Amino acid sequence: MKPRPRQTVMFLCTGNYYRSRFAEILFNSLAEKMDLPWQASSRGLALERGTNNVGPIAVTTRETLLARGVPSGDAFTRMPMSVTNEDFQNAVRVVALKQSEHLPLMQDRFPLWADKIEYWDIDDVPGVLDQVEKEVMSFVARILGGGQPEPPSPEPKKPVKKVMTVKVGRETAGRRGKGVVTIFDVPLDENGLRELAGLLKQRCGTGGTVKDGRIEIQGDQRERVVAELERLGYQVKRVGG
């Protein structure tokens, strides 16, 4: 009998150190016990803000999970990880742990996904892991019941920033015949540009860089770049020859 294909849920917090790690490890423990075809991961939206985070995971998170009989493993020892566009593409459901904290980060760094994920209302303060556990249990119940991923206790949603039209061109002048595709007017900050550049380089199988607020992809990859950007939900305008 073939194993059932696993669906994925990704939990997000700011530093991927405390709340989201607890949600990930607890969910996977429950899924294993209940034989659910689901697998959780977790990522951080702004690891640079975790200046006081020491080691791979918060001591409170680890101790609370062990107290609940969740065995230690690799999930306890890996370091916090930043979320990427590809992580969003690979996850069936995505949950950010605190709407007022994480929606602005999503709008700034991953605007295409900001209104496509679920938001909870769990502060980054001591003593909230019981609340995280309650929401994870509710989430599992909704999965079992086939429910849609609506937030259990949402805050009023803020309007998502309007996505601007991305421009795609090509430059060869001063490059010794080796042209590059240029992508500019992208509504992302520097971190978001790097994430998008990495994804485009991977899809195009070539090199590239981020320079002066725009992305450069080596070679005449305009058609591939345009197709990938449109697949990600951007409006694309071709400029130049």
C-alpha cells in the first residue's frame, strides 16, 4: 500500500525561535500520533530582529515540548531559518502567529502572499505557548473536519499594498556582448529583492545579482523571467528592445 502524500503547513513568526518552532514541533507530534498526512515546517520573517536569541531554539519552547512528552530530535537542534518565496509556493497552508506584527512584514517583504495566508493573534511574550497549543489543536480539528483555514480569532484586516507593475528590460551596452535581463520597479525591500532574484536565478539556471534596487539576470532570459514573474502574480511591462 502506497503511503499517502503529505500536505504541508508552514508556521511563521518573526525570529523562528519561540512561537513558530513550538507550533511546528507540536503539530508534527500530533500528526504522527493521529496518522495525519500532514507535515509542518516553520520559518522567520525577520531573523535580524532576534538579537537576543541564543542557540537554535528558545529554552522555554524546548522545555515545554519535553514536558508534554514530545521527544527531542533534529527539530530542536537546527538553527532558525528565514522564509523564502519558494517556501510559500511549497506550503498548502501558511499561518503567521500574530497579525498586527506579521502582516506589515508580509506586505513589505512578500506582498503577493500577504492576503493569502492565515493570521493568528499570539503575542511574542512569555507564557503564550499554552495559547499556541490551543490554536494548533483547533487547526488540527479544522483539518480533520475539512474546514477552510480561516483565522480562529482574527483582527480586522488591513488593506494590502497595491502591487505595482514590474518592468523587464535587457541591457548589453558596456557588457562585452554579454547582456543581462533587468527587473526593476519591484515593490520589495532589499531582502525581498534578493529572495526574488534567487528564485529567478534558480528557474532560469543562470547567474544574477541585485544592484541599485533592481535585479539583473544573466543572458537573454526575458521570456523565462516574464513567465516566472507572471506566475508569481506580478503584472509585467516589457521595456526597451
